[in-house]
Amino acid sequence: MSTMEEKQVSQNFPISDAELSSDGAPSSTDIHLRPSGEHDEDDVAAHLGVTNAQALEQAHTKIAELHESLLRARAETENVRRRTQDDLAKAHKFAIESFAEHLVPVVDSLEAALSDIAGDLMKVREGVKLTLRQLTSALEKGRVIQINPIGEKFDPHRHQAISIVQTEQAPNTIVSVLQKGYVIADRVLRPALVTVAAPESTAGH
């Protein structure tokens, strides 16, 4: 290669001092030329790697936040459940205490009747009536209502017929009550035992 051609090459592809051998000629590693586009591709790849790493880190952070929110929600749900159970237990407890408080005077009246040795039957009878009124009042305050359905229409949900009798009373009405019934908050505790007027189909026979 002529001197002029060498100068042309050196101008087009400058060689640093580190790439020259001791005698000024290019080293044995040769001259590695890389197109400028390869640098751009490396930069893009490096940028994409950083972007993916950031996205992954953000995803992990979001998952951790959601997990923490889930744990808080579970803890709050458990607290609500426990408070509800405590409230129900207290409601039952206080309801029983209130009912028992109404029954205490009844016990007092019964004990007073037993301690009376005067033998006055009229006084004892009055005491029993008073005690019955106290007991009925206590039951009503506990929402226990008596069923005494004389003259009412027979209701199989609230009444239990013991017998059917021929009577001038309207058919299927209650003639007499053998044992009173009781309901609590519209729920039958015990049906009333009754006799019922014969229905029309059998009343004429």
C-alpha cells in the first residue's frame, strides 16, 4: 500500500496510540470497527432491562400492598364477628336477668304465704291472687302472653282441640278452655287445650 493510501485509511479510521505497536504499526489485535447502529441497540436493550426491572419492582410493591390490605380486612372482619358474638351474649344475659328480676317479687309473695300461720283462708286466697297477678305481669314483661280463646275461631296453630261438642254456638268456635296456652313474641310456647263447636256438616246430625 502506498503512503498516500495509508494516510487515506488513517484519516477514515483513526487509530489511538494504545492500538499501535511499539514501532508505530497497528497491534496484532487488529482494528475492530463497529457500526454506529450497534451502540444504539445496546442502549435500547439496557434501557428496556431497566424498565422491566422497575415494572417488576412496582408489581411486587403493589402485591405487598394488596396482601397487607387483605390482612387488615380479615382482621377487621374477625373483630366485627367477635363484637357481634359478645353483643349477642350480653343481650341474652341481660334479657334473662331482666326476666328474673320480674320473677323475684313472685318468689317473695310465695314465701310470705308459706310463712303465714294464721290459717285465714280468705287472706291466703287474696295472697294467691296477688301472687298470680305478679306472675302474669312478670310473664307479660318477658313478652310471654297467655292464650285464653273462649268464643274465638279455632286456630290449629294456637289451639289444640280435645273434643268436638254439639252446641248452639257458631261452628268451629271454641266452647271451653281446659288449659290456657302461651305465646312469646308471636311464637307458640304451648297451645291452648280446648273444646270446639261441631262444624256445620255435623251439627245437624
